[in-house]
Amino acid sequence: MRKCSAAIRPGSPWPARARAPTACAALALRGQARPLAAQLLVVPGLDMARDVAAIEDRGIDYPMLAPADLREIARLCMGASAHRATEVPPSPLRAAELAGLPPTLIAVAGHDPLREEGLAYAHRLEAAGVPTRLLRFDDMFHPFFGFFAHSAAAVRAHDAICRSLSDRLRDRG
């Protein structure tokens, strides 16, 4: 937890863009007097040390986020800290313990190379006893959440995510 806590403080050695901010913030704040009400992860990238070659081996054409893009993102985000890509942060999927995290809503897209990371994190959260809701949008691609103004399918996904988050927050009272 210290690594994640250090990552969200000023002066952290981690570049801001390499912190998987929401998931790492939830890890860092677990156990605080005022816990987070929930965390919302939409098409999350949760492992900066991901095996991009394995994604390429699937032979799937992912629109708008190709495996080559993932390599470039890791290079740009990690910079000189690339040797620390397996740590938390920037890779909350690799956290040793997830118990005590806030209820989590994860939305994954079917045509997204990061889909497996979202699914794996959801399963790990559930196994750790964290209330988790997984929303699958099998007909969507990675940046769908930003297209709700232009796509009826993205509007439906956006509305389902917002309803689920609202329900989660309302259930907390």
C-alpha cells in the first residue's frame, strides 16, 4: 500500500499518467476513516507490464487501440521507470491484496485489448470479497464512453454505467 500511497502524493517518483489513478487511489485510501463510496473503472488499463505479444497473438484487429498503441503508451507513461511496471502503482491488477476496497463497477468493451485486464480485476475483486459489478458491452470498442453523443449503442452503454453507479451510491445511503 505504501507504493500506491506515495504515488498519489506530490513529489511521487511516478509520472501522473502511469498511476492507473482510480484503482491505485482506491488501494491507497482503503481503511481510511472516510472510505470511498465506490470506484468506477471504464475500460480500465490495470497492468503496465501487460504481455502485448500475447494480445498480438490473438490476431484480433482492435479498433482505435492496437497492441502497438499499448506499447507506446507504456513507453510514454513509464519512461525511465519502465523496470517498475510490475509494481503497484502503476499496475493495480498485480496488487497482492484487494480486500477492503470500495464496491466497484467495471465496464469492459468486447473489442478492446484491455478487456481481459478488466475481467481479471473484477474476478480478483470478487474473490477478495469486494462487491463488484461487471458490465460487458460486447459490441463496443475501447473509447466508447466518449462517443455517447454520436452513437445510440454508446448512449445505451453510458446510461447503463451511470444507472449502475447511481444505484451503487444510493444503496450506500
